[in-house]
Amino acid sequence: MSTKTKAFIYQLTCFAILFIPLRYVIDMYTGLTGYWIPITAFVVATILAPKFQAIRTKDGEKLAVVWFFYKKIK
């Protein structure tokens, strides 16, 4: 599996892990109705989910992670 594919799968998985519970929490504890519930969950999950990228280095392609809570690229 290529590094770009791994980055996509990891990013999608992290987003889903955040989006699904956030959707239900927003539904239960806020007064939002209709389309506002998934839209709000989408925005919050997009901001909080780590970003994975395949970067090219002199040693080959590596997987880099940038997250809201970390200032450095890991």
C-alpha cells in the first residue's frame, strides 16, 4: 500500500472517530436541529482531526502528521 493511500485511510478513520460521537453529542446537548447538527459536527471534527500527509524526503516517502494540539510535524 502506498504512503498516500495510508495517509488517506488514517485521515478518514480519525475524522470518522471524531465525527460520529460529536454528531450525537451535539444532538443531545445543544438546541440545534436539522442539517445544523451534521454541519457543526463536520466543522469541529475537521478542525480537531489530525492531518496526515505523504512527504518526499531524501530517504524516501514518509508519513507526516500535523495536529491541532502539536506544533511540530511528527
